[in-house]
Amino acid sequence: MRTIALVTQKGGAGKTSISASLSVAASEAGEKVAALDLDPQGSLAAWGDGRTADFPAVDRVKPEQLPNLPAILQALAGQGFTLAVLDTTGMASTSGNLAMQAADLALIPARPSRLDLQATMPTIETLMRFGMRDRFAFVLNQCAAGRSARTTEAASGLGMFGVLAEPALTLRADHQDALASHKGVTEYAPDGKAADEIRQLWAWADRKMKANKA
């Protein structure tokens, strides 16, 4: 089983929205997905509580269960799951550190703003300390539609510190509307541009994990 962790020490970057829609897109692509909420706030778990679809399977890992995260992931693999997506809290935390260490790929969402870019630095330092130089990538999120100098500048800045996942995710109402409807964006508006971007992001992440294992 492969594991993707959404990590950043910055709230509001879009970890939960990306976790939810990426889990759905991977399920639609044939993966058996478990989406695990490691954030005490429980937003991903609440999203899962309102769903009727069988996949992705959504569950919450409580703070007292976090030391057992490796065993939880191993048990999921034994049940035939092929992908785990971990949503973490937006601050330095035990859950974030454990998720990074368990991940085949850590995705760091960041909005194209100076504050968000600065906020990625502690996360990068932690990933480097865990020896994950080749196992993380930035996801530019909530970008303005069309060509934007701010997005281009942010992409250039993040590219200096690591790999930039493709594509950048544009700020579109479909993302929040999908989350509010307890759906992934590919379920909520399957023919929309937001859905297409999430499918592309899953395809990119899939290729990246395969390349890292080659």
C-alpha cells in the first residue's frame, strides 16, 4: 500500500479539500483508498460522515491512536487497501511528523502568497530531517484563474526548494461546494475544470510515487 500525506504548518492552505478530492479521484482511477483524518479538528472525518459511497473509506485517527499509525496502515494494507491519504493538522504536531515519516509522498499545499510561502519552511526543514528530500512536492492551491504574475512568482520560489506538483489548483467554487456536499470535486462537477485539475494531480502523484520506487 502507498501513502500520501497532506502536510503544512499553515492553516487554510487547503489540505482537507485536497485530501477529500484526491481520495475520490484515486478511487475512481481504480485504487482502494482509505482517507484518514489525523487532525483533532476532524473536518475530513465530518466530510466522510455525510457520504453514502463505499469508497474512499474515511476514518479518524484519534490523538491517543497516533503512536499506532504504522500498525494502522499495515492493517489497512492487509485488508487490501492500495492507497492511504492522510490529512494532518495545520501546525507543528506529532500527527504531522508521523504522517511525514509514513508517507511515500508528502504534498505541501501552499497558496500563492508570501505568508504561505514563508510558512512552508518549517515543514521543509522537518521533511529534510526525516530524509525525505525525494519524497515531497509542493501543490500550489487557490491560484487565480488564467496567467498570474503572483502564481508564476510563487511557482518559481517553491521550485527552488523542491519539486512542484502539477498542475497548480485554481481557486474555483466547485472545491468548496463539493466539500460542503460531502463529495469529491470529480463527483460534484465531473466535467468541470476543477475536477480535471484534481484528476491530473492524482495522475502526477501516482507517477511520482512509481518513479521513486523504480
